[in-house]
Amino acid sequence: MADEQLPLAPPAHAYNEDSIRSLDWREHIRLRPGMYIGKLGDGSAADDGIYVLVKEVIDNCIDEHVMGYGRTIEVKITDTRVQVRDYGRGIPLGKVVDVVSKINTGGKYDSKVFQKSVGLNGVGTKAVNALSNYFLVQSTRDGEQKSAEFSRGELQKNPKPTKTSQRNGTLMVFEPDDTIFKNYRFIPEYLESQIRNYCYLNAGLAIHFNGQKYLSENGLLDLLRHKTDEESLRYPIIHLKGEDIELALTHGNDYGEEHYSFVNGQYTTQGGTHLAAFREALVKTVREHYGKDYDAADIRASVIGAISVRVQEPVFESQTKTKLGSLNMGPDGPTVRGFILDFVKEHLDNYLHKNPDTKEALKKRIEQSERERKDMAGVKKLANQRAKKANLHNRKLRDCRLHFGENKHDNEQLTTLFITEGDSASGSITMSRNVETEAVFSLRGKPLNCFGLKKKVVYENEEFNLLQHALNIEEGIENLRYNRVVIATDADVDGMHIRLLLLTFFLQFFPDLVRNGHVYILETPLFRVRNKKQTIYCYNESEKQQAIRQLGRNPEITRFKGLGEISPDEFGKFIGDNIRLEPVILQAERSVQQILTYYMGKNTPARQEFIIDNLRLEKDLITSDVLPVEEAPVEQLEAAEIEVV
């Protein structure tokens, strides 16, 4: 029987010359913004795109300062607009338009001009331009001024140069495109942290941010002074400087490691070769200095350190420059690892010889960590065995398919663990979540108040042990399984208490999780206001009043007191694209132990006074903040509840 030839099915999509497209620079940036600025986000995370846009503009000003031009930068940021002015040399007037609108165009390819610059790819300000509704660039050089205005990368105004009496320098103004950065907002704490880091890394540089002046005279020493409570440190901060390297180091009393690493003035939040070398160098130097084979974990326990290096033509692992990939200090220079190992070995060893009190205090801190680790070993082993069995049938965890760091996937930044109270709330979230990226961990009532307890309680308490295994943070946050840890509790007193107890757990034993911006509070609507045609969800009293005015007389008003009262269909709207997350941000001026002692310690007079001074009646809140009393709806004037604000 002859073989039958089946007809070939026509291709679903023809692949021919017409399939090949060439995008211009503006189209490509807008189509793939993640390639240029990382994740988009709404500003609730420190590495969201709107902060990268700010950084790209300021980086150019910093490079001018490093080259010796301009000691002052002025930054003004409102809800929607960013304005940055430096007093460097100014962009050459004939290239003002090209520098912000032609990809791979810039002055940093000439290594003689910008030997150790952070922006080397000629992309930064072009990305800002393409991703902004409005973008202005203005350069002043030697009595002449040239400006150009753009909208989403397209040139709108290009007037000829004019005469001016202003000082040399560059001004850039932009408004992020709200069709790309939806519902975005700038969080002042994130911006202030950016500004401070620029100053710490460039001693003598003054940055005026929204009317306040930031200036550092002692570099990384000032950074650690700002980040720590010096009175609680085990020994004074060690500050060492050399050519192309600066570091600061001390030990505190908190669990975990706290590191700040920089390359050419860029805050490398994900570390890289320089941070790995610094951590390795600390262990090797301490072992050799004391002549003891201390465990690396004991040496680095509770360490607080900062390192900054200058690398010629650095190689980063992404355009956002959050992780250094360079192996060498320069084309003809030593390796990054070898350079840092040699520097730390020589200078830290010398410092410890010259400062015997610091040497003894460091030794005691290491040996204390060693005792604690050995004391916990038995408890830890048993707890891990129980957790391993429980993980096979862990009813507390409804896991997702993607995990942070395990999959090189576009959506791994969205991986989220919701920590909920009770079955009803976890049931609503579980039914409405995205099973690819969102997991749910259900608590059984109120967790233990672990303030002041030793870390072995994490292993002795079954719920805490299962939670740390779900997050995979037992040995640190390097293997964290979810990028966002979201506390989702009811909007009542019990819910607030559970929220505080969970934050105490994280701050007490895993402060790195909070410091690195992984912990959030889920905001869910307090009210649903609707009529037959429209439904509006409101997150506070002010939004409720606005919804009442919008919908007219006698709308139906529902007050959500618990997450379990919100149906799964409704919940899906609140944890999807329009999710509202409030980041948990540590105040740099206060240590973790100060915060925990104030809020979770014994009822101190200071806390009592704060509560009494800030008690206000809900009736007073309505009449003073929202509406005149005669306009307030009747349902708002029911029996007054006490609220702490």
C-alpha cells in the first residue's frame, strides 16, 4: 500500500519579510521598559521604575561632580514632577537634543573624560525621556542657554540658543507617564535614602532636596552613624579608606547581616562581586588575626558594613545597575576579589593591632554568636525534621508556581506571600489569587509576642518555624521564595495587634527582610458605596464622602470589618493590578531594638503619653477633617469610637 501524503497545514502565522520590524529607540523603550528600568511598579517598592528614572538623571550630575565640576545639586520632587539642576559644565549646546533622544549617544564612551562613571551605556536619560509625559532638558554654557521639550520621546519644542546670565549646568524636568506607571506615587523616605547615599559617597557634595540640605563630610562613616544607634554598638565604627575603595564596619545586636554596597556611586542593592569579596575578606582576616578557625556565620552574625569601590568601565548584570558583575577593577587592573581581599587583610589587621579594645570587643561578639549557635543546634535539628514532615502536607501554605530567584521569569518580581488570619480570610484570598505568583499562609489566631526572646523560639514555635520554612529565610534572605511578604489582617483592633506581632517577629529575627523592602501591609477597602448603576470601593473616610457625593442621595453603604466579609470575586479586584500595598519602612534614625522596645515592650510612660495625646473621637475626625457636622450623614454620627491616629 502506497504511503499517503497528508497535506501540510498552513502556518498559523506567516513568517516572511513583512514579519521583520525595526523599532526606533522611543518605541523600543516604551514597548520593553523593563529592559531599561527594571520593574514598573507604583512606587511602593524602593526599586520601582519611577525611582530609577530619578536616579538616571541624578547620576549624570554626580558624574560631573566626580570629574570636578559642580559641588551643588538641586532636586525638587512633587507628586508628579521631578526637577534636577546641577552646576557642572552643561551639555554641549549643539548636542542637547541628541544626548536625550539618540540611543547610545553620550560623553562617557571616552574613558579619558569619564574614567569611573556609573552610566556608560548611553541609555539613561533617553529612557527617562521616552517614559515621560513631559520632559525638558536645558543646558547653560558660557552665557548661552539651549533647551528642548519632549512628550513620550517625541520632540515638541526646539528653540534656538539664547543669551543668559545663569551659571553653567544642566536642568532636567520630567513627569512620568501615568499610562505606564499606573497610580504611581513618590514615597519621601525612598527619595531621601537615595539622596543621602549620593552624599555619603561624595563627601563635600551638597544636595538640596525639596528645600533641605544634605551634606556628608565623613563618607561611609556618616552612613553607618545614620543607620545605627551608636550607643548600642559593640565597638566604635571602623572606617578605612584607600585609593578606589572605602569601607565602614561594626557589629550590633540584631540578628542577620546588614550591608550597603556601592560601585562608582551606584547603590548595588543586589550586591555582586565586590560585596561577596568583602564578606569573604572579613572572615579570612578575622581568622588569621585571631589564629582561630571561627565559623563564617559567627563572624558575620550581626555585622553592619558598607563598602564602596571605584571600577574602571564596570560591568553590571542589568541596565538598572543593581548588581556588579565585573571581575576586574579595570582592563589592566587586579581582580575585584583580589583587590578587596588584599586591602581588608592589610588595613583591618593593622587597625585591630592598633585598637586592642575594639579587638577584644569583636572577639567577644564572635564568641557570643558561637555559643548561641551551638545552644540552638539541638532545637534546630528537631524543628527542621518536624517542618520537613509538615511541608509534605502543609495546610497552612497554599503555594504558587513561580518563586523569587528560582525562575528567570518576567513575573518573579510579583511573587507574593499573603499572611492572613483565620480560615475565612485565607479562603477569600486563596480563591481570588493568581496561582502563578501568589501564595497564602494562614495563621491560627494571634502569634506569639516574641519581643526579647532568643532565636530558638522560632524553632520551638511550630507556626513560626513553618513560616520561616515557607519563606526559606532560615539561613538568610538570599534564597527568599517570595519577593513580597504581605501582611493581610482585618481593619480592627485584633487585626492591628496581629500585624504588630508579625512585624515584631520579622524585626526581631529577620530584620534584613524589612530593611530590603520585602514586607508590606495590604490595604483593603473599608467601605463599599453603591447604587443600582455604580459601585465604588473606599479605603478611608474621605474617599467614602467623595463617593457619597458622586452617587447622589441614599446610596447603599457597607462597612467591611473583616477580610472574610469580602467575597472572593470582590477580593480579586483588590489584589490584582490595582493592589494597594503600604511598604514597611524602617526609620534610619531609630534602631530595631528601640522601635521594638517602644511598641512591644512594657507599657512605658512615653508610650502612654503618646496614646493619650493622640486619642481622637471618630465624631471629631468627621467634623474636623471631612465635612461640617450638619452635612455629615447620619450613619457617621453613631456612638463614637476611639481611634488612635
